[in-house]
Amino acid sequence: MYEKVTLGNGLRVVTANMPRARSVSISFFIGTGSRYESPQGAGVSHFVEHLCFKGTTRRPTSKEIAEAVEGVGGVLNGGTDRELTIYWCKVPTQHFPLAVDVLVDMLRYSLFDKREMERERQVILEEINTILDSPHERVDVLIDEVLWPQQALGREVIGTKETVSALTQEDVLSYFGCQYNPANIVVSIAGNITQGEVLDLLSPLLEDWPVQEPHGWYPAEDGQKSPHLRLETKKTEQAHLCIAVRGLSIVHPDRYILDLLNVILGEGMSSRLFLQVRERLGLAYDIHSYVSHFLDSGSMAVHAAVHPPRLVAAVEAILEQLQSLKEETPLPELQRAKEFSKGRLVLRMEDTRSVAGWIGAQELLTGRIRTVDEVVALLDAITPEDLVRVARQLLVTEKLNLAVVAPLRGEKRLESLLKI
């Protein structure tokens, strides 16, 4: 269970009381990310997130920020995605006031020092180089570009070398001032603490935060009418591949049906992909599938790495498993997928950070927080007919997409495979 309060400036505070927990986690969810950026400003959300850890008026260095939390055994971190940016801290319960103080300090009083910004720019450029050097990560970037070509959703969250190099202090401060305001923020707390205790601590620190109108996000467009392929030739030991289709949004009524299809396809060692492609055919060490749900779009993708001469065989095997989802799923397999999903969800809810993430992300993105029991009920209601209906809707030849990073040339052979 959780409680929600909206402060006078629009900032939302949601609290989940976990009486047996010995830690408290607090997360600040900001409604901004890469799909809020212009093409020229790609990477600014991620840049801002980095700079908030680099010094404040009261803690002028990143060392002082880190030592404040690590000095009590806590953990402090952040992350930027397409539709949200998060800053979180997990500490022993008695140090909750310190966690609040550090996070508020970072989000309201960061210095954004020019010299520190130039140093961090080099760090981010090295981060980009790491992605470019890693075919495992690079193919994930390519498949997004294929799924959402020339769109905000298709751009890498970190930006490019060109855009990151061009960002100025003025760009960063303007973006920060617009997007980081209380009407665009959810604070979520989970642990052995009450809503009253939370508000007594947070309200004096946040109620005077001025409100501005944030930028909106760029919508996804879908004009795909035929299979798409992107091959990047690179000297690697393995061929890295992703096969993907457009999926469903976070608010779509069938999203949990797609989640179950994904479990059956490629989550865990009992999934179809693992059993067929790895165990029976011996084509890959790691093969898995995953789903993404965004505000107005989504995807389901398969990721694998194989010996380059066996790339064609791997693609064929994966497509066979996608095709199999369009046939009726045996009830025992569906039941296993349901229990897998429910079990993973329940286990997550034992951790204060996971609970804070669960309630905060839902409130920010959808304005509604589903309980674990509600999601379990939705999963239990799914039938084999539901799986077939959604699979046949999404898994069609004209919506197939393939990205490959491999020491290979020639796209025609791969293009000819893209049919189900």
C-alpha cells in the first residue's frame, strides 16, 4: 500500500510504509529524458544528470557528496532514460534525513561549474567511445535507430560526440531550469517510515521550489511497411544481432499480454529461445528477449551473439520461435510464464529501492499506481487466445527489424530471411 500527497507547487510525494525494513530508499523522478530533446540537444538530459553529482553550494565537490552518503553505508546514484531521469539514495533508516538533504541539495543547488562541465564532457565522450567499442551495446543502439528512424525514441540517450561536444553551459542551465521543477517531479519513498514523517522533513525543503512549464516529449511515428535491416561491418569475434518489432505503450490494455509472450519467448533458462537456440542447436551462449513500454510506443526484441558463419542459422531459428508464438500456447507453458512473472514481481517488492521505483515510475509516467495484487490479477486473467491475438497483431513480416554488428558484408542474404 502507498499514500500520495501533492504539495502546493504540484510536486507529488508517494510513500510506501514497509514496517519490517531496516533501510529507507528515496527516489526523485524527473519527467524528462532523451525524447524531450531536440536533435541538436541530444544528450543534454544525461549531461545534466552527471553534473548534479559534481558539486553544490554546500558540498562543492563530487567527493563531498559521495562521502556524505557512503560515510553511513548508503548508496547514491542516478540514471537517465528516454522518458525519465532518476536520482536515488538508499540508507539505513536512521539516516533518512541525510539522504533527503543530499538529494535536495543536488537537485536545487548544484553549481554547474564551467570547469567541472568541461571535465565531465570528456568523461561522457569516453562513455560514448565505450559503447562504440562494444558490439553488444552498439547493436542495441542500432536496433532503436531502425525501430524509430530519425526520431527522438531512436536516438541514443547519451547523445553523440557531435551533440555532446556542442552543448554549452547556457544550454544545460536552460534545460535544467525548464525541466527540473516541482510540477514535473515525483518523490517516492519506501521503508520503515510514515507519510507524516516524510512530509515533515520534505515539505520545508521543497514547498518554495518555483514552478515552470516543462517541455513536452516528441511523439513516436510509425510508417513502416516492409522489413528493415541495418548491418554495421566491424571486426569482432562474434556477430551481434537484434531482431525487433514495435510493441505496446505503457498504458495499452494488452501490455501484460505482451509481457507474458516475452517471458515465454526469451526470459530465463526455460524459455523457448534458450532451449532451442542454445540448448538444442548450440548457436549462442547468451540469447534473450526483452520488452520496452513507452508513453505512446514500445518494442519487443531478441538479442544474441553467435559465431559469424552461423549468423544466418541463428536468425532463422529466432524467426521460427517468433512464428511459434502465433500458434496456441499450451496451458502448462502459459501457467509457468504467469508464475515466473508473478514470482519475479513479488521478490522485487522485498527491497525498498525496488518499491520506491515501482510507485514513483508509475506515478510519474501514468498518473496511476497499480498494486502488486492488481498486476497479479491482470496476469492471471490472460488466456491462450489473448496470446495468439497479440502475437498475430505484432509479429508480422512487414514490421520485422534486424540490426547486426559483425565482420561481414552483404545485406541481401539477411534481408531475404526477414519473413514470418
